[in-house]
Amino acid sequence: MTRITVEEASKQLGIPKNGIRIMVQRGLLPIGDAVVLTNKRTTYYLFQELIDKYIDEKLSIIKHWYL
């Protein structure tokens, strides 16, 4: 899988960087994981393939309801 940054995910999804972080931490955005490190920092493991899948699923729902 191809890892991407929070900034890249933010640009692709049109969600602010902080929104990406919060949604991933809360399990609301299934594009990767947030891991709390020992120094109380959080690192994000986000993957392009999961973003592509998420976008495809959302577009599928839209097409179902509006086309």
C-alpha cells in the first residue's frame, strides 16, 4: 500500500488537515490509522488505496440516489 501524508489526504478529500486527523482518530474516516506514540504525539498511517476505495464507495452511493 502507498502511504500518504495528512496534507495529501486533505487535498484529495477537501477536508481540513485537522478534520482528517480527528476523523481518523475517531474511526469515522476509514483511510488508515492514528497511533499515539510514547511521547504523546500521534502519527498517522494513511493509504492512497483506502482513500480511493472511500471515494469510490461515496460516489457509488451518490450515483444510486441521484442517477
